[in-house]
Amino acid sequence: MPKKVVVSHLTKNAFKGGGLRGFFEYRDLGIAKATKGRVGAHVIRAEPKLAKAGHTKGSGAHTHALAFQMVYVLKGWVRFEYEGHGAVKLKAGSCVYQPPGIRHREIAHSADIEMIEITLPAAFDTEAAELPSRAGTGATRSRRASAPRRR
């Protein structure tokens, strides 16, 4: 049986909302479908209207139930906070491996942020969490479907 090659080209309407974070848009690269959900890959960028209006704040602390997650910044910058590590600013060319289950949050991002995220599996649960320095907020659980999501 021949192996299937998957190619994804940037098109005018490639980015969609509806992912884990409302302030981001996601461009599916076709990897989840090609791997039957074993691997997810997408490009994430700031939602243009919100970015233009000045929304560059991040997310609350949370964890992801997955085996692998990495982010590579293509453009702009993003600042994360990781349990046991503290704040990290990533800029174009930076890459971060986020260990499974690590508590983290996005602090802020530039209006022009674009990053690639690769996850195993493609769909996973995200759960609100507390970072040790941000205790007392309570935790809630949300189920992530196969739609793109972010930190």
C-alpha cells in the first residue's frame, strides 16, 4: 500500500477561531487526520481584531493530559510561566518542550505572534490548575475536542 503524503498550503481562510483560546486563531496542518489523531500540528496566531484592539493578555494556569507538546515561535513573542521554572519569554526562533502535565500559563503575547504547536495526541483534555504562586483560584475541568487548542 502506498504511503500518503500530506501537504498543507497557506490559503486566505486557513486560520479559524474556535480553539482552546478565543484570543487565538488556529491553522490546522492536516497532521491529525493523516495520523488518525496520534499527532496534532497547527499554526497559532493572535486573533487579528483582538490584537488590533490591544488584547495581548494570556490564559489562566492549566495542565494538558497529553504525552508530548512543543511550541516553536515563528514571529513575535510569547511569555509563559511554568511550575518549578518561572517565566520564560520566547521570541521568533525559540522552541519550548512542555513536559506532560506541567502546570503553566501564558502571561502575554505580542500582537503579531505566530507559533507552531505539535502535540501527541492531537486531541486531549485541558484542566484549569493553580501555579504555586497563584494558589486559591480553584480548578475546573474542560474537555478538549479535536478542534485546535493552545496553552
